[in-house]
Amino acid sequence: MKDYLALWGGEIPTGPIQVLPTQVTVVGEQISASKSEFAKVRLTVRPSNTFDVFDAVNERDELEKLDVAWPDPVVFGLLDVLTNAKQGPLISLSVILEDIWYHEVDTSKNALRSAGRDAGYKIIEAIRFSD
């Protein structure tokens, strides 16, 4: 299993680490007609003692043909947001990548990373409203 926190390359802020109170499922997306970018990903995060990623997406073979380094951009986009959460980093969780919607031409690493960021914002929003 990849150590995504080490591969991400960013610096995790010091201080208290936020704990995920409950399982959350979100759909992150990047849809831009002006830039011709498209990516959507559904994922579930669960409380955990470590940061783990499980790829349950069926289209892995098709994604490899796109040369988008699946699933790294989605996970890195997620970490861009979750490590910098206002209440503290949210990194003690398991991420289950469940589904992806993509386009052979308009899905890029950048679109996938943006979809991951969008998922991160939605996770934080869901936690905020569950308090």
C-alpha cells in the first residue's frame, strides 16, 4: 500500500489532528466547459488510526489507458484540503474510492486533482454540519 502522506509532499501543520466522527460519502467533481476539464469521483471516508486508500473503482484498466496516474491525483487533491482544514489536519481516515466518471479527452491529472479537492471540501462541510 502506498504511503500517500509521504508521496503527497506537502507539510502537515502541527497541532491537534482532527478526528472523523462518522463515515461520510461524497462526490467530488471538476466540470469546466471553458477549460474542457471533466472528472467526478465518489468516495467514502471512514475513521481510522492511519491514512489508508482503497481503490474499489471498476474502471482501473480504462483509466490506465488515459495516462492519468490513477488514483494518485484524486488522493493528492483530497490531501491538499484535508491537511489544511481549519480545525486541524484530518488525516486519520480510510478512503474508499468507489466510482469515477471520466471522459477520454477531457479527463486529466489536473481535473482529477480538482475533483479530489472538491471531495475534501465536501467532507469538511459534512463534518461541520454533523456537529
